[in-house]
Amino acid sequence: MTKLETSLLEILREDCRIPLEKLSVMTGASLEEVAQAVEDLEKRKIILRYSPMINWDNTDRERVEAMIEVRVTPQRDMGFDAIARRIYRFDEVKSVYLMSGSYDLLVLVEARTLKELASFVSAKLSPLETVTGTATSFVLKRYKEEGVIFDSDDADHRLVISP
Amino acid sequence: MNYDLYLNRRAASVPPSGIRRFFDLAASRKDAISLGVGEPDFKTPYLFRDAAINSLVDGETQYTANRGLIELRQEIAFYLSNRYQISYTPEEEILVTIGASEAIDLALRALVSDGDEVLVPDPSYVSYAPCVVFAGGVAVPVRTTQENQFRLKAEDLEKAVTPRTKLLILPYPNNPTGAVMRKEDLEEIAEVISRHDLLVISDEIYSELVYGENGHTAFASIPGMYERTVTINGFSKAFAMTGWRVGYACGAKEIISVMNKIHQYSIMCAPRMGQIAAAAALRIGRENNYESVQIMRESYDRRRRLMVDAFRGMGLECFEPYGAFYAFPSIRKTGLSSEEFCSRLLQEKNVAAVPGTAFGPSGEGHIRCCYAIAVDKINIAMERIADFVSSFA
């Protein structure tokens, strides 16, 4: 990755609404260079999308989240990939990671109600033939995600004017 | 009672800080965007804070040596030699102080005798001239200008020297202008210093915040200047540690020892907790090549470009500030004085900036704007200032 690409990613991950003109000023690269670099990052699937970070706890939307530890039997020639794909296709599944340690896949699931979530585990996930066991933990509160702290007031404690 | 009869005449003669009035004005407005801050918008990196937390848990709450924890002085010695190629012995040539501010005061009190003249580039940080007066000296401003990128010129320095001149305060990278001195500029200054047999207090608190191709050159690294220089630095700006109040002074053991004498009688020592956090900052920096400093510098640099570009875009002259975290645009074309501009900007657009004149008469026609604030706030503030400025077109 070039220095310009690194700078652009640093800026955009903080705020992806900053227009190309401002990105050009901030990095000292020309508008064309910046436009090209951003397009390249998108093409190489380094930037996948531009989306806001939402704290759903501050909305009135009913929502439960769980992290499910899943143990599976890896398949010949496919390893864990085939089962991971089977799992991530469900709309309820937000993230799937292959993990080292005492279980194989970590699955982050979101549903509207506890009942919905329970039914996902019992009716959709567990019956998959290669799944040998699951352990579901519910998310009670989110403190920090993607480097953003959710529960602090970020008031500026600096003196308004100082020498 | 007439307290005038009791107050120390020298202390009472110093006018109140020009920034104070503005502070009251700005603090009374709740939703103002302030470009008047003078410190990083980063919190102290957590690993440094954690070192202090652990020390408190472990009950390390005692005085330290007057000169500061030896571990900290050793780290400072390594840091200065590694970063700026100047070497000081931790035992005799380094004094840990309560912020660089105390170091400035001590250096002046240790060196200035009644009537000595001290040359101070103008505009500059607000405390130099008052501290010179408190020490019994006479502060002599040396004008710097936008035409010279607010660098101190050797010929201007030369003109200000009199038989009573004892020392020069060299505050670069500069607050409020953001000016830096290149190596060749410092070499020219060094010639004047040698010729007139002067000393230099080099306040390098912003040394890590230098942008562009060239890094910071320590004045003491210029040939012949090591023995003539008291180098002052600290942790506030580069390591985002303003509230910890830890700085230091380095120089000849004869000078440092007199500074330490004043320090031990008036202060005793800098707080242990702050010294522990500062030592952690340098130790961790040594191990990861000052990663946190670099991340912060790059972030400031992006915002610096944004702000300077915005000022130029609204037709204000703004020289390229290669240091610190301030832009110092000229507002002359509005026809307003710096004070008027800032007062009206605050009242009409709810944006606080500091009039250049708060830092000396040569700051007239300029305002100091700090870019250590969030990008979206910079953008909003710049839009409001552009709007304000356009009403004078």
C-alpha cells in the first residue's frame, strides 16, 4: 500500500463523507491522484462500503445480538470454508470468523427478539449436518466497537482559550 | 486599604494577560467553536496513563529527587541524543520541571540580573516577557514578520543587541505563528550570538510537531551553541500530556545547578505521578519509534493543510506554518484590527480565535487559529469565517 492510500484509509475510516477535494487538500496529493487511489482501493476490495456507525441502543428498535461459538466437522478439500459459507448466507448472521482455540467458528447474530434468535439457533444453525455443537452468549451492552467508545461522554475538557 | 502600597512593584507593573479578557468572553458562549485552544485534542495515550495508574496502586506517592526521577532523566538524555543529537548527562545537566513553563521561569531567574536585556521574538508565547520582568530584566521585543515567514532574522537580532543584552529566547517552532527555523537560519543566529557573547534559552516544546520535508533542528546542535544554550522541552504537546505538567531544562551543569537551587526551594520536585507517566512515554517511544507521536503528527498535518487551504480560499494571506498546531492568517484585508476581528467573529459567527496582538504588538493584523480540533468542526468554522470575511469585500 502506498503512503497516500494509508492516509486516505486513516481519514475515511474516521469520516467517509469527506469529499475528494478535501481529501486532496489533507493529503497534499492532486485531485486526480486521490480519485484514482480511492477507486483503486474500492476495486481491490480494500474499501468495501461507506457506512455510518450506528448505536442501535439509542434507537427505539427492538434488537438482540448474540455471539455463538460453533464447533463443526471440517469437510474434505473444503476445510471450514463450505460450512462458513452455509452459515453466513443467513440474513440474521452479521459476521463469521474462523477462530483458533476451543471452538471453530464465531458467529455474530442479530435478531429482533429473543424468540427469533433462539429459533435461528435451534432451527437453522444446529441442524446443519457438520455442526457438532453451539454455545450462545447474548450481548448485554456494547462498550466499544471498531475503536469507537459507546458509553462515554466525549466532552472536550480543554480550556476554550489558552495561550 | 490601599494594597498598591503593599504589592510588589515589579509584579504589579506587568499588565494582565491579553488572552484573559478574551477567555471570559469566549467561555460565556456555550456553543462557540473554539479555535482558541492551545493543546492537543488527543488524550494522553493510555499506556502512559496506565503507568501512572499502576504507580498509584503501588503507593508510589512520595517526593522525588529535586532534579526529577533518575529513570526519567536517563530517558530524556537518550531521547535528546537519539532525536536531536544533543547529549546531556542525566545526573548534572538535566532538570525536570513543572511543565516547560517552570523551566522558562527558572532559566530566566538563574541568568537574568537587574537591568539585563533579554531579546524576545515578537509575536511569541505570552509568558516570556512577564517572566523576564519578574526576574528583574528588561524584555526587548524583536519584530518578526509574515514576509520572513515569522522567522527571526539575524540582521533584526543584530540591531536589537545593546551592551546590556544578556540572552535571547528562541521559541521555535513558534506559538502563535507556527513558524519554524531551518538549520541555516539557526546558523546565522548562532553567529550573532557568538559575536556578542550571548546566551540562548531555546524553548523547543513543539519540536516534535514539525511538518514537511525537514525535521526539527535543536539549537544546541549548531556548532558552538551547545555551551551557550539552555534547551527547554516537555511532554505537553508531543505526547498530549498538558495536564500532567512535566517539562525539563538541559544545559551546562553550572546553570542547571542554580536553576535547581531555585526549584528546590520553591517547588521541591515535579509530581511523581506525572514523572512516571512521562518516563513511560519516552520508554515506550524508544521501543516503538515514537509511534503515538507520529500518529498524532500526521493527524495534525492533515488538518493543518485543510485549515491553511481554507484561509487561502477565502482570500486571506496565510503563510505556510510548518510547526506547532496553529495557523496565523492575516486579516488585514478586512480593515479590522485583530481584537475587533476576533470579538466580532465571536459575537456574529460564534467562532473563537485569538487576536495576534495577545502575543505581542507584531501580531497585529493576524489571528491565531488552532487546528487541533475535529475535522468537521474545522470545516464549519472555516465556512463561518469565510462568510464573515466576505462581508468586508
